Amino acid sequence: MTNTLLILILLGLMALAYHLGVRRSQKLVGGPGGVRGLHSLPSYYGFFTALWCGLPALIMLLLWVSLQGSVIRDLIVSDLPEAVRNLPEARLGLVINDIQNLAQGNIVSGEVSPEMAQAAEHYKSLLRTSYAASFVVILSLAIAGLSLGWRLISPQFRARNRVESVLKWLLIGCSTIAIFTTLGIVLSVLFESIRFFGQIPITEFLFGLEWSPQMAIREDQVGSSGAFGVIPLFVGTLLIALIAMLVAVPIGLMSAIYLSEYAGSHFRAYAKPLLEILAGIPTVVYGFFAALTVAPFIRDNGELLGLDVSSESALAAGLVMGIMIIPFISSLSDDVINAVPQTMRDASLGIGATHSETVKKVILPAALPGIVGGILLAVSRAIGETMIVVMAAGLSANLTVNPLQSVTTVTVQIVTLLVGDQEFDSPKTLAAFALGLLLFLVTLILNVVALRVVRKYREAYE
């Protein structure tokens, strides 16, 4: 809460700095009427002063917050008895955690000794001192930056260039963070996957037809096959995703065409928000709907027709997942269709084409790249869905393309493998990272292929 208050104060000082910068730039040229004598607009001088006020202070706050915990921890440890300081790192971490919980009024794991109580009081004292010092240092830095930025303002000062340069480097920094975050995720998954493939052959993983990652903990354990063939998982994933897209693409695309080209403005104002409500329903609610309503309905009707329908089937999961994905395709396709220039519609109608011919021959081809992008987003959403599959399709890794049978998906198995008391370096747990890496590569290939298709059609229609 203290850091939040400090940030709010800094934002207030930045607003004040902006106002002072604008006022000073106008005053130097004799008032608002003399802004032609300035190199930049007065707003740029305000932004320049605000940046000098806020950026150094925010950077100092970030450094202070990142170092505060480790510095206070070292000071607490240095005051503990020597017997406690010499404990193993894991045990010492538990002691420090108990001291922090005691200082914050939370429950501790063991008995509170006089030394721990004293350390907790010391911890609270250090924390108060740190907060007070951060207020003084950071606010002083902000005021100093405000003063310096205010003094640098002159009619010939290139405020616009400075502000745009700072914003450019800020954008570069944000994009760099995003790139390194993605790289870190990929490398972390890759390193753990390499450990997995050191224990399980990659050929068995890629081409195996059986998935049963139950590794034996002891030699006499029963029911631990240890089969890591990924093909049943990907067949189940593609089967459910295919069923979902067969439901979502026609309904979503047709509803988008109707809302954008045929529906009246009054009906559209109510229908589109109602349709997009489907995107806001939690997936666990869809899972309940699939498990309690759709799956029994499919099973009962299948039995009337003499079909062998599992209580948990790919068809139930795919149908409900398709309903969930409809708003993604409908909303994105509607936006893309509305973005087609009205001149193309007018030109088509002007040469005698009907409304339906204009939609089929002009609007849909021009909007095709955006529609393909929306469908790809929906496919990614279908492949990554977990809760509906767990509740409606089950956990059985069956190698089948029969939609009436129980199947499972890659994401469901990743969640299943990482839950439980299995050792982290066992093949069963490491298999989750191998599945994640393979799913990442497949998605990447699909995106590359889709981009080539989109580029081809875009060149044809633009």
C-alpha cells in the first residue's frame, strides 16, 4: 500500500510538472499568442518536464523495491544467533519466513522463541525505515528532476525531439522485455524437454501409439507401464478442435455476415453484445454444461439409435467448445467485414450486382485475410482449452477418430502430469515440458503457414 501511495504521489507530481512546463514555455515567448517563437508545441515542453520528474524517480523506485527484500533479509540474518545462521539454506529460509509471518501477524509454522520475536520486531523496524527512506529519496529525486527539466526549457530547446526520443527508447524497452520473456519461456521448456529426452527416446515420444506415463517408483510396483507415445494425445486434440471448428466457423461467420451486411442498426446494437456474452462465460461453466447436459443428451440419443456412445465423448466436448468459440470468430469477422471500404460495395452495386453477389464476390474476398486470422485465433483457443475437455471428454488417451469415444488432449495431460507428489525430475513430470514444446512447435508451424496464405490473398485483393 505504501508503494501504491508513492506511485500516486509521483503521478501527481508529473501532472504538476507538465503544467509548469507548459506555463514556462508560454511565458518565455510572452504568452499563448507567441507560441510561434517556440521550437516545439507547449505540450512537448510539459511532457519533457514531466518525464524528467517521473522517469528517474520510477527507475529508483523499481530498483529500491527489487533490492529491499534481499537487503532486509541479510540484515535480519546477521542479527540471528550463530546456530541459526549456520542452518542449511532450506531450514534458514523457513526461519526467515516465520519471522516475516510473525511480523505481519500471520500464523507461523513452529513455536515462537524470544529470538524470533526480537527478529520480527527488528524486521518491522527495518521495513518502516526502508519505506520512510524510499519516500524521502524518491520524492527528492522527483522534485530535483522537475526543477532540472523546468530550467532546461528555452524557446530554442528541441523538446519534441527529446520527448520522442525517450518514448522511442521506452517502446524499444517494452518490446525487448516481451521478446526476452518469450525467449525465457521457450528456453525453460526446451531445457526441461532435453532432460526428458535424455531418459525417453525421442522416437518413442513422437511415434509411440500408447500414452501411459505411470513410472514405477519401486521395482515391485504394479500398473506402471511408462509408455510415452504422443500420437493419441495429438489425435484427440485435433479431433476435438475439428469438431469445435465445424460448429464455430459456419455459425460465427454467417452471424458476422448477417450483423454487418443485413441486420438493422437497432437489432445489431442488441444482438452483437448478446452474442459476445458467450466469450465472457467461464470455461468451467461450459464444462458443467457439457458434462451434465450435452454428454447425457448425446449418450441417450445414441443408445436409441443403437450406437455405443461413451459417457465422456469427444463429440460433447467439441460441440460445447464450438459454442464457446463462436464469439471469437463472429466478433473478429464482423470487425474485418466492416473495415472493407464502402466504395467497394458502392462500385459493385453500381455495376448491377445484387447485395448477395456483392457479399460473395467483393466483401468476403477483400476481408479474407482478417477472417483467416480470426479463425486461426479460434483454432489456438480450441487447442489450448483444458477445462471443457477434462469434464466432458475425460482423461483416457485412446487412439481413435470416433467422436463418440472418450479421448484426451495435450493440454489436459500437461495439467495432469504437473499435479501430484511425483518427483520433479521424473520422466512423468518432465513429459509435460516435452508436450509443451511439441505443442509450441506445431502452433508455430500452423501460424507460419497461415501467414503465407494470408499474404497471398492480401496481395491479390489490395
